[in-house]
Amino acid sequence: MAFNLAISEGVLHAIESFGVKRCMFESNVPVDKVSLSYAVLWNTFKKMVADFDEEKTGLFYGTAARVYRL
């Protein structure tokens, strides 16, 4: 739980500092599989922004779609 809390504070600070339009969630799978599973990683991301509303779309899809022109 401490790991998630430490990561969460940093991520939320970055989102607050840069704004949703300049932030996105990503993973480094399969390299990250050494530390934690894909499901745990993405569930942690979702829990970090559980209180966000429209911003979730930007963080999980919208920013990447815009930046990478998907």
C-alpha cells in the first residue's frame, strides 16, 4: 500500500502541475511484469484518479490519441 501511496502522490502532483491535456498513463509492459502485473498496474492508475470525471478520458486515451495522432 505504501508503494501505491507514494506513486499516487507524485502522479497527482504531476497532473495538477501540468494539467490533464499534458499527462497520460502508460505502461512499460512486458518489462514491468518483473515488478507487478499488468492488472495491478492499471487498477492502481484507475484508483489514483477515481475522483476525476471527464479527465479520465484524457488521461487514459485522449492525450495519447492527440499526441500520437491515433
